Amino acid sequence: MESPANRGGGPRLPYARPWVSEQDIAAVAAVLRGEWLTTGPVVEQFEREFARSADAAQAVVVSSGTAALHAAMHALEIGPGDEVIVPTWTFAATANCVRYVGARPVFADVDAATLLIDPSSVDALVSPRTKAVIAVDFAGQPCDYERLRAVTNRHGLALVADACHSLGAHDRGRNVGVLADLNVFSLHAIKPITTGEGGAVTTADAGLADRMRRFRNHGIGSTPRQREATGDWRYDMAELGYNYRLSDFQCALGLSQLAHLPEWTARRQEIAARYDEAFRWWPGVRPLAKRWRSSHAYHLYVVRCAGSPRDEMLDALRSRGIEANVHYRPVHLHSYYRRELGTAPGDCPVAEAAYNRVLSLPIFAAMADADVERVIASVQDHAYGQPAALAAA
Ligand SMILES: *Cc1c(COP(=O)(O)O)cnc(C)c1O
């Protein structure tokens, strides 16, 4: 069972792994045998169920989380000359969507304990050009939307949640589907639930939802299925859109996956609780802080290496087949943004310092208890062997 690629560690353990059940496969097969492969009845059904499960009035599904962010920027009519504040601690797509509409992302630093966008740093970055803030629920933990809302209300800005990690979580009892004006989800293979590739936006605003539905369909107001139903073959392209549609069979997978969400979220929380317990008195690694009164979806389980250097810990785990990872390299440090917007090291010192310390340990709903224990033992073994870790105690 031991892989020859690693030195005595056991089988490969990725940091994330999708879970597709036999029930999911049967649901997809049923749609493949039917009449509509792309925009058919299951798209609407998935949108209704996704909205219901997120406590939201509306859900719009699109072909990826990145397309969902792009649709959100379009719906809010953000364009050239505008600025949108985004945390630097995120996946590049959060900032890239602002570039897609010709606007400028302005990078905010994060809170050192949680690595979530810092509302006071947001306040300091608002300019007359600012139109919106995109908050990112890093690792699956909702941001402090009450404080963010106070800032965006004071300046008349839209609030967007990049909730690609946090489907299934709550803040003060409120679902992540309702915390911002537009709440964006990814349905990529390793996100909380998947359609292979896919994304969704929830909102209470039917006008914004209509705009996003048009945007995903070239800017055309009606779909072939709607035209078939009314018998009217004419259509109008009222604005420039894209083909960001999600197919019917992908939505069948999404619907079936959605039914697993409560159970899978609970399993991720159980694994995280075991890690928390194991590392509570352990000086070598420090889990990120949890916010009071919010629940955590644990898309990622992130620790800060407090003893030995992060890269040594990462290499030691990988040599045992445990594919720990790093999330994220601060976006403002990527060469594209340095070249295009002149961002530079020093812009966001908290994020830059964290980048050298953090590590994401494996966590996914299908992870076995024995694998969780193997990760814990490997982390602790490594730290034992490191004089720096003992000195830090
Ligand atoms: C995954 C992810 C995205 C993009 O989603 P895709 O479905 O991969 O396009 C955006 N933001 C964050 C924080 C993500 O983790």
C-alpha cells in the first residue's frame, strides 16, 4: 500500500478530494437519458433548491465561481474608472473579476488572527471611485459582515461575499447565502459541493438576479426552452453577455450533492475539532482563530507553523505522502498585478508575513479517521525532531 514516491509514509493523501456518491451518478445519468442536456428544467430546479438551502430569495447558477464573480461585477454596473476593495489573501479570481469589467482592485490587508479582511483597513482604502467591497470567507469562515456592512453603508458601497469556501456556514445564525448583497459560490470539484465546474450567486434582489441570468446567456433575455414554450422564435440581445451557462446534467449533480451538504459540513467540522484538540497544547503549529458566534465550513484547515520553518514542515509531510498545501500567495504579489497596477511587497504586511508561515492540512468530507490521525502524528513527529519547535515551547 505504500507508495514508492514517498519515504515510508503510506498512501497519497491530498489536501482535498471530491466525493461523488452512487446516488449522484444515478441523478446525472437520468438527465443524460432525457431531452435537455443544457439549459433545461433541472437548472431552475437546482436554482430553487440552492436558494432554499442558502435561505436566499434567488440563486443564479453559472459555469464557474469565477464566472459568478464576473456576473456579480456586471450586475453591479462596475466598470472603467471604478475601484473595488478586495482582500489580498484570496484566490486570484476574486481580484481578476474586477479587471474583467475594466475596474481596479484595491488590495486590503487581513486580520492577523483569522486572515479575514480587516474592516478597519477597508475603511481606510475607500476613495471617491470605490463602488464595492468583496469580502472573502477564507477557509470557510464567514467574515464579520456586520462591521463590513457598517463601512459599506457609511460610504454607499455594494457588499459582495466571495463565499466560495463557506457554503454551509453561518454568521450569528444567518446563512452565508444572505450576508452580503451578492453572495458568490464555487461548485468546483474540491469546493464544499460540486458540479465539476460551476458557480452560483444568491441575492435578495430580483433585478440583480435577472441581470445575471441575461449576462450568462450572451445578454439575451430568453432561453431556447422559454421560446419553445411560448412559440415565439424572436429574441433580442440587449447588452453584451457571455456563455456562462451551467448544463442540466451538471445541475443534476449539484442537486444531488446539495442533499449531502449538512452531513458533509458536519464531518468537516468533526475533523477540524479533532485537529484543534490535537494541536491545542502543541507549540509547533497554531490553528487560525475562530470568530465568536459564527460557524465554520472548513473548506480548508489552516495552521501557522510556530516552530520549524513552514517549508520544512511542508516537505516533511509531503515526503510521507501527505499533500499539505499553501493558501494563498497574496494576490498583490503576483507578477501580473505588480506589472499592471504597481503593487509591491510591503503593501499588505500582515498577509505577507502570514504567507511564510501557513500550511493547509488535508480535510475533506470523505476523509477517514485513520487519515486524520496519520496527519496529526506526522505533524507532531516532525515538530519533535526540530530543535526550533522545542525552543518555541
Ligand atoms: C475557487 C475559488 C474561486 C473561483 O471559483 P472557480 O469555480 O474555480 O472559478 C474564487 N474565489 C475563491 C476564494 C475560491 O476559492
